[in-house]
Amino acid sequence: MYKLLFTDSYEARVGRFFKKHPEIEKQYVKTLQLLELNPFHPSLRLHHFKTRNFEGYSVSINLTYRISLEFLVSEQEILLVNIGDHQDIYNKE
């Protein structure tokens, strides 16, 4: 089982995100539970990506929203970095 790490900055982003999108909170919780159990589960659609400012991984909450993260493999920890849509995560339109 993996351990999820929540930074203060991530928690602040999540708070702002759910003020705008309270309807997906249940999907978010389910995503985190699955991420803890098996980050490689096909429904998470885990994939590596790189932008000018970040290199890491992304998992899907649903078809629109994602969570970016870093794996700390040696300790089986997952650091949650950002939450949002394609533009927020990948710096794309």
C-alpha cells in the first residue's frame, strides 16, 4: 500500500478547487483510495508528463479533471502536487 503525502500548498489548491467543483468530491475521494491501493490501476490512467515547470505523473479523477503527483519510489510514497483540468495540469489550452 502506498502512502499519500499532502503538502499545505496542495491542500490550499484542493480547497479552492472544491469551491468551484463540489460535485466531484466523491470521485476525488474514490481516486485517492484507489491511488493508495494501486496507483497503476487502469482506471486511474497514470502517465508520465513533462512541462516547462514540472516533470511527474498524472492520474485521472474523471475525463476532465486530474491530479498531478510525484512518486517517491524508495518509500512507496506519493506526493500530491496539483489538481485541475488539462490547462491547470499540463499548461495547455
